[in-house]
Amino acid sequence: MNIIDTEHDDEEDWKMKLKSDFISQAVSDSHILVPIGKASQTFHGIVKANDTAGFIIECLKQDTTEHEIVEKMLMKYDVDSERATEGVRKVVAQLTEIGALE
């Protein structure tokens, strides 16, 4: 599966957003993502994410780019840019795989 939009020169500039057919909620020390509407017809289940992935999901509630999410992670967490970028790409890939991003 290719998660990079090949129409853009730089994947960091690719705008993405969580589809409105997915709702997310912080629950205790994790984050839950649930499909509703049309999304529930193609993805049967829920996603339970840790705090960091939940933070990324929250960022994706607005149109954003990989670079913008990484910058927010650098301000919130004690992590270097390379590791933050890897984390964002991993979560974005998983969300893309289940059809949660537009």
C-alpha cells in the first residue's frame, strides 16, 4: 500500500484529516476511534490507541500536514524530530489502511 500522495513533491505538505465517519474519544489512559455511518460498513471494529497516537488523531481532526503534527509533537513530548516523524507516519499509515483519512 502506498500512503504517499504522489501528486505532491513533499509528503510533509500533504493535507490530511480524519473522516467525519470516525469519532474519537479519550478514555482513561487511551484513545478510542470508532467508525460510524458509512465507515462502519467497511471497517468493523474499534481502534484503541495509546496517548501519543491519540494526540496524533486529535491533530487530524483538522486539516493538517505531517510537518505540522511533528512540530506539535516536538512541543508536547520529549522526542527528537526523526522519532516524531516515524511515529506520525506509522499512525497515518494505519489510519489510511482502515480508511479513516481524507
